[in-house]
Amino acid sequence: MKVFIDGKFYDEAKAKVSVLDHGLLYGDGVFEGIRAYNGRVFKLKEHIDRLFYSAKAILMTLPMSHAELMKATVDTIRKNKLRDGYVRLVVTRGVGTLGLNPRSCKNPSVIIIAGKIQVYPPELYAKGMDIVTVPTTRNLHSAVNPAIKSLNYLNNILAKIEANNAGVEEAVMLNAEGFVAECTADNIFIIKNGDLMTPPLSAGALYGITRGTVMDIASQSGIKVSEPTLTRYDLFNADECFLTGTGAEIMPVVKIDGRVIGNGKPGLLTRKLVEKYHALTNSSGEPI
Ligand code: PMP
């Protein structure tokens, strides 16, 4: 594997960052998870846009332009001879002193890793997933805003540990007010009486690129899409439920906190959205 670091490619074994990088010391930085399908990078512009928004929110000036980051991402995939794969684009605050003040970090570092990903066991896509709500709530907007895709993922990791402890693959995270926010690395959707719903960003959801794509596909298919405040009750009584994420793609959910969703099988509308999503991922994007 060849890894891009600050303009150069390194063999995996030599792809190293300093122990004084504040990305490592404090989780100070931002990232994106991007996917390539069939020789094209899906929604690349949207991912780089979001990287810029995250960087702005943490007052970090990216050391490369939008166009340069797009090109470096495509180059890294090409260099690794991938046509289908997953890219992790990371920008750390850079090397600084041992104190946390980002003023000591003069040069943010850009790291691009291109490989493969399988977030969930493949059989779950056919069977549907069992998930639980967990005690750890999603970060407050007034603390670490959940819209920032920062290197500080402990909030989500704690929730994932709680899902692991409960013997399931994924957790539903509520916000501090008890409304549904999202899952640890995926957005959540329900379908009720033919309408598609997902929590608003103000509930603590990340502005997911897959979320946006699925909302567009659904609208274009004549499905009513809305972003209401949702509670666990709404999840339990949904006809269908699914998760979305670049890595996860679209994962049907068939049980939440022991309540069977719909008939306990991936729903019809969910399956139609999966089909349309893959038709799009296989036919659009930035050529590699
Ligand atoms: N929520 C969180 C917390 C995430 O980290 C992610 C990305 N894995 C998502 C939702 C899904 O976002 P996207 O569709 O842009 O990958």
C-alpha cells in the first residue's frame, strides 16, 4: 500500500507521523471517509466540501486547495491500483509542543490512505441488523458539534463499546434531550406509511453524504422525505428502518431494543432504495 503524506507517497511501513502531532496527542484534526466504485470516486466533491467545513469549524487552514485535495485523493487510489475501495483522508493539526494549544502547530498534515473496507458482516445486508440505544448520548452542539467530522471520535467509540457489550453491531445514539440523533458512524432513517424520515442535523446528526444521496433518490422516486424530531417510540413503530454511511452503505435494521421492526425482514422500500443507491454508485463520480 502506498500512503500519501504531505505531497509524497510512502510505502505503508514507512508512512509515519510524529508522536508530537496533535492529531495523535489530542484528536485535533478532521477527516473524511470516501468510497470508490467501478473506477470512479463517489461524491468526491461533496466529501472535500465537508472536509473544508469541518476544518473551518475547528479554525484550521487546510494546506491544500479543494482541487488539489480532489486530485491527491484520485491519485492515491490510482497509485494503489484500486477501482473499488475506501479512502481515509485525514488532516491533522500537525506537529506542536506537548501542550494542547494549536498555536504551536504550524503545519497541518494531509494523509490519504486507500484500501478496502467491510464495516459490517456481509450477511447482515440480506438479513437486517439488530441494534440498541445506548447510554452515551451524542455530543452537544455547544461542546464538540456533531457536524464536525473531527479526529475526536471517543463519543462514538464509547457508544460502539456499549453496542458491543449488548452483543450487537451498532448503537442508536440519542441526544442529551433524548431525541434520536444517529448511530456511531451512520445516519438513521425510518419509513412510516410510505414516507421517509431522518433526524435533523439539529438533533445531533452528521450531515451524511449517503444521507443526502438517499434523500435525493427518495424524493426523485416520489417518496415524501422529512426531517422531524424522532424518539425511540417512532423507531419502534416504524414500518422500516435502515442506516446509511459511506462505509456501511445502506444497512436494513430489523430490531431495535428488542422491538421487531415491520415484519422483521428488510423492508420493500429499503430494498428499492438500496438498488437505486448502487445503480448510482456504479455509474457516477470522479473518474480514477
Ligand atoms: N454519522 C457519523 C458519526 C459518521 O461518522 C458518518 C460517517 N461514517 C456518518 C454519520 C455517515 O456519513 P457519510 O454518509 O457521509 O459517510
